[in-house]
Amino acid sequence: MKKVMKKLFLFALVAFAIGCSKNEGGERGDESTYLRLYYSNLVLNAFNTSEIIRIDTDGQWKITSVPSWCECSSLTGYGETEITITVKPEFVYEEDKNAIMDVTDVLTIKAGALTETISIYLNKMRRFYVETKGELENVLADYDYANLYSLNIRGVLNDVDFLFIYRMMPKLRYLNIAEVNITALPTQAFYKSTNVENLILPNTLTTIGEEMFYHSALKTIVIPESVETIERAAFCGCENLSSFEIPARVKTIEEEVFCYCRSLTSIEIPANVKTIGDGAFSMSALTSIKIPTNVETIGNEAFSDCESLTSIEILANVKTIGNNVFSLCKSLKTVDMSACTQVETIGQYAFYKDSELRLFKIGTGTPPTCWTDAFKGINPYSVLKVPSGCADAYKAASGWKNFASITGLDE
């Protein structure tokens, strides 16, 4: 009897072990205890054709239904995963006058017995072809153009057409003119424009003219790589402009191009840029800036009154820091000019009232000439780092007395 009981016990133990092994292996996820999604809805359109969603679960998950006009980067997976939802290209634009422009469907995700859904909204964009300049109004004659929210135009346009967009389409928020054959927009085509917020510019464009978007409602813009010139104050006062990519061919950032862009928190200055004009980024919302090696000139007040700016790195071997270049940057903490070995002059009020400035590095051996109050009002405990062996020269030089201590870069 004892032998029988012993065999039964061993049999049960082996069976239990096998069951545990299976649960830890190929059958994982059958008993998910939670399923969380971080979005309840998505909105897709011509300017935003894809979105990333995160699936959070402790088991196997599966997408069981997808809108017919969407594609998913993955339909199954295990545990926490990010997937991309993308609109199929053929559904982005619509040329049929009677077509439904806004469609909604549901994406369903299951993990074991748990189910979650995401509502996906697709806002299609009306597409029109303009064969003759000045004929946009006639092309749109059969449509309620005053209430159009989004528009894609191909073909050709002139100043008459842009004036029509400006005056007669008050509800237009999304405009795609990538396939319009034009090298320059009409003078001040979007000057103080209150309608277009999101814009894709022509692929053939080479110049963005002076004050083109001055104090407009612009939020996002796609600029082609063909653009070589952005003229003075082109985007000045675009307070809702949150992102911007300067094309690689641009060599000069003209005067006041991005001043008063109070939502612009970051920007990358291309390697080809040689000149940053007066007031180019003044009163913008930049939080940090890196000035590349090819820059030769930084104009007066180029970054003045940037109240969110915390750090500056200048890789360029500039000879002059202009007047008021970084003045009134009240959050500025660090300036790294250790790569600048040939600075000759630091202009009047260059870092005036940068009250949080704690660390300033410079790579020039001979102390540059500092004009009136270049560092007046900086933090009283600020530290100046200079090339090894040059600390005494800086301590003796006029204009460098506002620093609490002056030591070598290698100290």
C-alpha cells in the first residue's frame, strides 16, 4: 500500500511540475490580469498620417479589428508594446465631390478575456487641380469653399489665387500646396493671416519672402529642402509656431526671422549657416541653442529676451559677440564658448541681466575687449573658465570683473 501511495505522490508531483513549465512557456498570456491603452481616440489627416499607441498588458495581446483604411505595424504581441497606426495613402485625399470627408471606426485589442478599443477619426483632405493661374475660384465654384477646413491644391497658382485663399476661405486650417509649381510665394501672401494653421509648401520653392508669415496663425509648416533663402521677418510674430526645420541649403538666417515666436522651444541651425542676423530669435521660447562651426557672424540682439533659454553652446570660431546678443535671458545658466579661440570683442550688454548665469567658458587666450556692461547683472557667484595659464590675464582685464572666480578650463 505504501508503494502505491508513493507512486501516486510522485506522479502528482511530476504532473504539477509539467503544468508549471507549460504555464511559464508557450501558453503565456492566456490569463492576462490587466490591459491598458494610453489613448481612447486618435485623429489622423494629411498632416498627421500615423500615430504610435502603447499597449500595456502582462500577457499575450491581439488586434481583432482594424479600420479598412488603416494599417498596423503589428497585429499580435506580448506584454508592453508600441505599435504604429497609419492611414493607407489612397484614403488621405478625396477628389469625389460627394464623398464623405470625415470617417470614424474602431480598433479593437484583446488580451485573454480583456478587451479595449480606440476610436480612430480620419479627416480626409479635398484635392483639386488648377490648370491655369488665377482660376482657383472657378475650380472651387461648385463647392462650399467658405467652409472648407482642409485643402490640397496641385497645378499652378498666382497672387490672385493666394488672395482668394486669404480672403474667401476663413475656416481653412490645413493647406497642402506641395505639388504647386512655383519657386516663390507672392509678396506677403500670408501676412497676418488668420486662417491657415498648418501648411505644406511647394516642393519647387527656393525663397520665402520678407514678412511672408508675419504675425500669422501658423502652427506647423513643412518646408522643402529646395529652399535656400528665408528673408527678413518671414516668421516674425508667429506665436503659435511650435516647430521648425531650417533647410540645409540656407546660409543666412536673416534679421528677425523668428522673433516673437513664443511657442518655438527648439531649433537646429544647419551646418551651412554662416550668418545669424540681428534679432533673429529674440523673444522666442528656445530652451537651448547650439551654434555650429561655420557661423561667422552673430548679429545684435540675435537671442535677446529669450526668457526660457538655459544653455548656449557656440562651436563657431566667431570673432565678435554683438551688442545685446544674449541680454535679458533670465533663465540662462551656462554658456560654453570653449571652442571659440579667436574672440576679439564682446559687445555692449551682450549678457546683460542674465541673472542665473553660473558658468561661462571661453577658449580665447587673450581676453577679448568687453564693451559697456557686457556682463552686468549676471549671478554674483558665477564662474569663468578660461584657457590654462590665462586666468591672471582675465582677472586684470577690463570688463571681466563681474565673475566671482576665474579659473582654467582644465581645473
